Amino acid sequence: MAQVSFANRQVSCKIVYYGPALSGKTTNIEIVHQKVPDNHRGELTSIATEGDRTLFFDFMPLDLGNVAGMNTKFQLYTVPGQVYYNATRKLVLRGADGIVFVADSSPDRFEATIESLENLKENLAEQGVDISKIPLVIQYNKRDVPGAVEISLLQSRLNPRLIPHFEAIASTGQGVMQTLKTLSKLVLDQLNRQYGARSIAGSAVSVQMKEVSLNAKNTSSAGTGKAPSRVDSETEKTIQAVSAVSAATRPTRPAQPRPVRRAAPVKPAASRISPPRSNKKIVRQVRNVSEIQEPTERHIGRALLLLFLIFLLSGGLAVLTWSLF
Amino acid sequence: MDKDQQLRDERLVFYRQDMEKIEAVFQEFLELSGSLCAMLVDKDGHLITQAGHTMSYDPDTISALVAGSFAATCEMARLLGEEEFSLLFHQGKKESIQLALVGDRSLIAIVFDVSTTLGLVRLYSAEMVAKLVDILEKAKKRPQAETLAVNFGAVVDDNLDGVFGG
């Protein structure tokens, strides 16, 4: 289960490599450890037997860096593949946000691979997770083995839903990074759906309104009162985007026309006028509005549109008045 | 399964006010108990926050190991007929670590050395855990007030290319 902390501006997700014994799970993570730049990863920790067979798990933290203001991290785990370590696999699988199923293309491991996928399904179900709902990719590893099982057969037995799949030779690194990259994208897309701007009624608009007020702030001068500029084009785009979001979240409401009462275009100037005082008020009100729960979504939308119009009208009026005098 | 589903539905999202309260509780505990550091980790192995002398430890790895260790002993507890062990203690020659359950979904890992005693750590950690449970319960009930940025999905691609190659 991904951990989100708006306090630390951090997101942390768990990715698990699953598959039958000796399919290449640990090799995958070792290759990732080799190829990812040092500043984007931590050390690889392996809890293994003396024979280098995974006993509990392998673990490596990955740091994707700043993604839209959130420090995004992945924790990569592998599970022990041997059949009698099922209890341990369940522990490691707990809270997984995404899974790479590493299938062994060796013909003598075909049945074990199928059983491992069934085992994954069962272990997830035991934790109340539907395998079809969790981000999952399949890696057909060991494609260089003589007599490797045909992809079409593997697909028919392992991937009837046609989820993303990759051919790989993990020992050489082939296919490893592409597999992880695709799964990472799936995991972050799901996170975005759960925590993104549209996930809470009104919040999408509140986030954009903050950007509007910030843009307006950025266009202000230190009160020099010199020649005004037209409304910042980024602000205008943001306003349009927010209007679109507002309309989208309330499909029964007719689309609002783009406000036309704006400052008349003038020569661009080095300095700009201060934004009208109402901007700050708008942000405060929107912030309060965004904390209101879903049942008042319709009222939030109407209030926000009215605030938009007031903001634009007052801005335009201020510029017009300035230009006249 | 129901409990798992409940934990997923009531996932914790942390805000500045939560972190400030947790860090205040940690600071008070470290001063009273003389411990070296304290880490709050969720059961999935994610580090929530930490305080004290943590520079020598890789926090991500410690968090994963703490969670894994606790999970393994929980299974042992179930075999013995217990729901779970709420407290684990590992003693070292110079430094020791105590793991304690905090609510349903979090663990606290306390590292201390010979300058303090196990009894003192246990005494104050019990109080600290009670305060943390209260903070986390309030955090769980709070409706989500922030969201990821609108362009989060778009920026992700660039970051992934940078880390995994284009």
C-alpha cells in the first residue's frame, strides 16, 4: 500500500518480483542495482541462504526524484521462489503496489511457472486483493535457453488478459529495465488516480486556483504603477483549464463561456500592476471550499465560477481604470 | 481479509500537522529515555518519520527489515495461538533495538545503547506508543485535503526515463 505524506512531500510504493524458484527475480534486481545511477538507488540487501538462494527477501530502494513536487520512491522486493517458502512469500507480498511476475521460459519449468502464478493469485486473494486490479507485468525470462517455450504458448497459459509482457534475458540485462519502467508507470498512474487532482471533488479546482493566484502574484510589480500588461497568458490558460475541470466535474451544468471582461491588450511592459486584492480572498475561500465534503460539489462549482468572474472583472476594471488615468 | 480491506480503505495520508505532533512525541521520548533514535515505520516497510541519531543507518533498509522481521514473528505468534507479538527486542553488544506495534498498521523501532536501560526505554515507550496511536487515529479520520499535482502523471514519464533509460 503506497504511503503518501504531504508533510514530507513524499510518495513511497512497493514493488514485488514474484515467480517460481530460480526464474531470475534476484537477477532482475541485481541488474537494476547495476544499471540505475547511484544517486537514484540505495544498497541491495539480500537475506539469503549460504547457497545464495533467497531465504526471506531481497530489497533495494529506488529514488525517482521529484515528481511534480513529490519525492517519489520505490521499494523493490523479491520473494523466495521455492515452494516451501510460501508463508514468507505472503509476508513480502503484503502491501505490494505492483508486481513483476518473472516467468521461466525453460521447458522443464513451465508447470512450475504456471503453479507460481496460481500461487500469486491465491496469496493476493488471501489478502483481499484481486490480481486483476493490481498493476502487474509479466516478464518471460531466460529466452536464451535452448528449447525455450514459445511466447504464444506462454501467453495463452499465463496471460489471457494480455497485460504488458516483456521478453528478457535477465542475466545479460536484456528486458530488465523496460519491465520495471512499465510497471513503475502503471503503479504511479494508479497512485495518481487515487490521490490525483480529480480524486476529491473540488480539489482539482482548488489546486488550479492556487496556481491562478500565484501566477497573478508573479505578474505584479513592487508597486511601481507603470504600464500594465495584459493578463498573463499562463494565467489565462490556467483559468481556461480550471473552467474545463469545473465543467467536467458537473456534467449537468452548461459549459461556461470564457470570460471576456479582461484587461485590454497593451504594449508589454517591464513592470506590471499589482493584482487586485480579491485574489488572495479567492484563494482563501477556495481553500475553505475544497475542504467541504462531496455532497456540496455542485455548490462549490457554482461558487468557484462566480469567483472567477469576479476576479477577472476586477482585474480588467483595475487595468481599464489605470489606463484611463 | 476483512481487516486487510479495512486497512486499505482507511489508508493513512500524512500532513504537516501530523508530522509535527509525531516528531514532538519522539523528541520528548528520546530526552526522557536516553535512546539514540526512533523510527516510525508502517507494516509494509515504508518509513514514515524518524528522529534522533539516524545518520549512520540507511533508513529505507532498516524500515524494510523492521517490517519483515515483525511480520515473520507475527506468523510465529499465530502458530502459538497469539494474534501477534506487540513487542520485540533484539539485544546487541553495544546497541539494541526494540520494535513495538503502534495501532493496526505501524511499528516503532527504538535504538538505544548502554547509556540507558531497557526498563527506562520500555517505561517511556509505552507512553509514547499510546500518544502515537491517538495521533494516527485522528489522522485516519481526517478527510483528504490535499492531492497530487495535476501534472503528476505527465512528469512521471520524464523521471522514469531519467532513472531507467529512455
